[in-house]
Amino acid sequence: MKYADMAITVSDLNRYIKEKIAEDEFLNNILIKGEISNFKNHYTGHMYFTLKDENSLIKCICFKTYAQKLTFMPKDGMKVIVLGGVSVFERDGVYQIYVKAMEEDGLGDLYTKYQKLKIKLEKQGLFEEEHKMPIPLMPKIIGVLTSQTGSVIRDIINVSTRRNPNVYIRLLPVPVQGEGAAEKIAAGIEYMNRNKLADVLILARGGGSLEDLWPFNEEVVAHSIYHSEIPIISAVGHETDFCLADFVADLRAPTPSAAAELAVPDSYEVKRKIDTYQDRLRNLLIKKIEFMKLRYEKCMASSVFKEPLRQISDHYLKLDGYIKEIENQIKIKQEQQKTKYMEVVAKLDAFSPLKTLSRGYTIAEKEGKIIKSKEQVKTGDIIDIRFTDGKKQAMVK
């Protein structure tokens, strides 16, 4: 038998090893700790990194489905505890850990405390957008609370003075990590407010682990930021670092340098905008003047200014027409009323007692009242008899 007939392919070998590892329950659900290196957050959402200790390393991959459930952003140098399964990537013949969950080594309790405090402060309303103040457009004094040594304050000064040489930086040195740092940061915020020492405050420090950034997660600092009458920009850690101070502050900057850019307007850019507005205003005024000039010329060319009496004459003609119309209406109304009057008079005349007398009848009256019954008179009474041409008296017999 030839050796060629006995040999297997590389793919067969890798597949065999993969199946053997898959049969091992211990390797399918393993808990391992180590330090992250060569971390890469891929644009697909998958995370690739190496987990190492003093003597060895192993490749790891955390797919997007599990990466979205992480409560922190992994980074190089971070010590973590990983839950996952070991398997072989057949194509490369490499075995690696497929990560299902991960937390920082020794900081699990701290993260739990962080999450509980975040929920507590959110319920108290410290994160509400309605409470946040706008950052002044042109602040004269920038207050900075950070360590007086290190690159943070130098970066803020460099960026601020480059954008506006006339801005004044007022540094209040405070410890940014360690025991008692939170209380001193809170006291610094209250001191700046009490003495009105700045137009806007920058709360800053460089990156670090959760333990290093913990003073900015303390409740005392959160309440000091919330009650500050001076707007506060939080610039704690790197862009991927989030602390409770970021949620309470009026504005969050990814880095201290970015905070300086947000707080200090670029004087050259401001000047350019002013020049642009001046040019725009000048052009608008020119157009407005031209428009008003055309309107004036149009008005002066109108008949109102050329023949001002024509419109008055036209109104006189209209007025004469209205007067004639009113007079005609009055005459018509008078004729109508006169006709009605004659008809009423004719009716009254037809029913008049005098009309009856003219036909040969008389009217007997006693003391001015018409006698309608014999019972109204007695023998010897003197009565009046009305004729069509007058009255005569008679005695009743």
C-alpha cells in the first residue's frame, strides 16, 4: 500500500481536530481570564482580540450578537473574564475562543454599582434634557477642573488659545482619581459657582480604567453638576468612556481637546461669519434701496401724482350720480306713499257719519252722545239734531 493512499488532507485533519474539541464539554463552555491585546472593533460589529497572560495567548472573537450585550467597550490592556467555547477555524487551522459574554476582571461589583447608581440618578431626574443649560456663545473665562499636571490641561490651553487668544483659562486643580477625589471635585464645582469664577466649566481628565474614572461616577459629583449655575462640559476619559458625569453635564465632549473646541469659538471663524453677514446685509440693503427707488418712480409716474384733480373729479361725478339716484328713490317713495294716503282717505270718507248725513239722514245727540235707544231720553229732554249743514235743538214730547 502506498503512503499516498494512507494520507489524509489538511482539511480532514482540521475537521477531525474540530470535532474532537467539540466533543469536549469543558471546552464548549469555558471561563477564562486574561489581558486584552490587539483589540479591533470591526465595522461589522464583530470584535477581534487576543487574550494573554504572562506566558501564553489565544485568539478570541466576539460576534455582533454577543458584542451588543456588553456593558463596556473592551480595549488593549484591560483585564477581563471571558465566557465562551473553544473551536477550530478550519481554513487557517487555528483554534480560538468564541466569546459569549465578558466582564472586567475584579470590577464586576463596580459595574453593578455603576448601573444601580445610574438608574437611581435617572429616576431622580438628573439626566433630563430640560434641565440642561446652553453653552455661552462667546465666553470670556473658561473654568477647568482637572489635575494641574499632565497633558489634559496643556491640551485645553493649546486648543483654547489657538481658537481665541483673548480667552482666559482659570484652572482649579483637583485630584481626578483616588480616595476623596469625588468630594474635592464636588467642592471645586461649588467653589467656582459660589464665587462666579467662570462663564463655563470644563470637567476633564484623561482615559483610564473604570476604577480610575470612578470619582466621576460618584453621586456627590453628579449632584454638584446638576445644581451648578454655570454650564458644565464633561470631558472624562476617551471617546468610548462614559461616566455618570457625562449624563448629568450640560454637554458631553469625547476628549478634553474636544471640550475646549466646544467651549471656545474660533475667533477667525467668528470674524469670517461676521464678514459674511456684513456682505449679505450690504447686498440686501442695496437691493432694498433699488426696490424702493423703483417703487418711488412707479408712484411718481402714476396718474395720481400727474393729474391729482382727476380722481377728485371722478369722485364728484360718482357723488352726483348717487345724489340723483337718491332723489329719484325719494320721489318714487313719495308717490307710493301719496297713493296709499289717498286710498286710506277714500276709505275713511266712505265710512264717515257726515257722508250719511248728506244722503238725508240726521243724528240725534244728548249731551254730545249719540242717542241709539229711546231708553236714553225722556219727555221734556232737550236734544241736538245734527243735519249735514248744522245743528238744531228739539224737545222730546
